[in-house]
Amino acid sequence: MDESQRCFELLRAGDYDGIRRLLDQTPTAAEFKDASGVSLLMHALYRGQRDLAEIIAGKKQELDIFEASALGSLDRLEKCLSDASAIDSFSKDGFTALHFACYFGQPASARLLIESGAKIDIVANNPTQVMPLHSAASSRNLEAARSLVEHGAPVNARQQAGWAPIHAAAQNGDTDMIKLLLAHAADADIANDDGKTPAMIAREKGHSGIAAALETAKSKSWSQGT
């Protein structure tokens, strides 16, 4: 087994200390990618290991636009943006830098990308079919979601299985996100492919107060902060 294979085996096993030791012994391991081309750094973030991702980033000579955006490394992101073709390019697993900024809780990265001309309604090039607003709603990234809707992101766009951003917000019990979406004309009664409305999903997850509000005209008052 070569070092790259060993590194990803350690990752799959959840042996993050083992990866740190490998990185200390072989700093070039920070450049490893899996068979599909997804970097070790991104795999660390996917597993919620931000500290490990930061260690990896510190050993890499360069970050690509996806890594810089996901980490919120604005100086390195700005450098990536010097290549205009990168801004709406897709990662090996089908997302853009804006998707990653929204999903990994990096509102400053999202703002920079939007201000630099990133497409706010771009659809992931994979089965999820998410737009950046779906990513922001699912990860409770309220600031990024606000930047998106203020720049005209479609609030009722559907991803895989017919989910709109408000479905994710309802599932999370995220009142602030729901208020934001409703204030920008989200449909409180929109049904996914299973016929479930946001209220139904909220109730399934135990968010009975949110469900009740969505089921009544009171939902319209949320955008006014009442």
C-alpha cells in the first residue's frame, strides 16, 4: 500500500491522529487526492475535521478555489479568483466554490464570490441538484443565505427529491432561516416529491411551534419579526 492509499485508509477508519503523524513524517501527503480527484483537505472537511483541514492547508503550497472557499481563506481565495474561469467551475464531486462557502459556514467567502460574479443559481453537477441557497439552508449559514437572497437567489428552487430551501430550514428547526426565506417570497406550502410541506417536515422533527406557524397565516408575519 502506498502512502496515498494508506492516508485515505486512515481517513476512512477515523484515525485522524494517524493522519497527523503521517503529515508530520511526509508533508507532501497534504497534496494527496482520492481516485476521483477529491483532495485530502476536502475529505477532512466533509468529516467535520476542520482542525485537521487547517493542518493540511498549512502544508500545501497552494489551495484551489474549492479549498480556499470552504476554509474561508480569503487571501488565498482572492488569488484563485485571478483566474476568471475558476469562479463557476465544478469540483471533482460536482460543486462550485460558492456551494462550499455556503455549506461550510463561510459567509465572507460567499460574499466575495458573489461580489466577484459567481452564479447564485448554479446547480450542482451531481445528483443532489443543489443550488448554493440549498447548501446555506441545510447548514444554517444564515449570513450566506442573506447574501444570496438579497442578490436574487431563487428561494423556491428545488433540489433532489423536490426539496426547497425552506424544507431544510424546517427540518433544522431554524426559525431565523425560515423568516429570511419567507421575507423573500418563499412558499410556506411548497411540497417535496413525497408530498411533504415544510410544516409536515418540521412536525416530524419535533419542531411543533414552527410547524404550527407554517400551517397558519402567522407564517406571513415572521418576515416582520413577530
